[in-house]
Amino acid sequence: MGNNIIKYTPDVIDSLGNNQVYVFTSNIIGFHSGETSLIAIHRFGAIWGQAEGPQGQCYAIPADIRGEAIENVSMYLKRHIGKFLDYAKEHQEKEFLVTKIGCGSAGFDEDFIASFFSDALKINNICLPKSFCAYLTNKLLI
């Protein structure tokens, strides 16, 4: 872990290699209706009604919580993103392409969400969006 080589998630993901996993935003009940969720369903085997975890050639993170009564949004996101990070560490044979989780229809700011992925910089098999990496590396320099 932690070889300091930053790999970025491609801006457009049309296909995946056998060992690649598409990491996308789900909503809390697994009704995949956002842009990345629809790509996950139509191209990579996401399962309607499964809000979290591995499915097909995907991994769902429930970050679209609009309209839900979540007492502490930061703790909620930290818990679910943490589960993903643990899963990625346990599956070093796979490369995880993280999309801009929660930044589309869920409406979160990219810097806010990126802050929950700081530990991902130490995990060799996770690729993050360039904007997340830029925020995290700038934050580490401060």
C-alpha cells in the first residue's frame, strides 16, 4: 500500500477490464436513477434495489440521501465510504474506478466528498477523479 503513484479515474468509462470495478453513487434504497447509477445498471451489472456494496462489475456507495432523515450526514458518508475503502483493501486483485460519488444529482460539493477519500490515496488499487486528488493533495500540503 501507498506507493505514492496517483492513478486517476477516466472522465468517461465506457468499458472495464476484467479486474476493474466501477464505483458509483447509489441512493439509500438502491433505486439507481442518477447518471453514474444508470451507467452502472446498463453497462456494468448494478442491481436495482441494492443500495450498497459489490454487484456485477460495480460497487455502490449510498451517497444520494436527498429527502432522507439522516441525523449526521458526515458520519453517514464516512461510514459508507469507509466500508468501500475496507473492501478495496481486501480485494487487491481488483482496480476500483471511483466516480464523483455524490456530486451529481445528490448535490454534494466535490471538495466535501473528496475529504472522505483521503485514506484512498494510500490504497494502490483505487483510482480517484482528478478533482478529488487535487483537493486531497492540496490539503496534505497545507
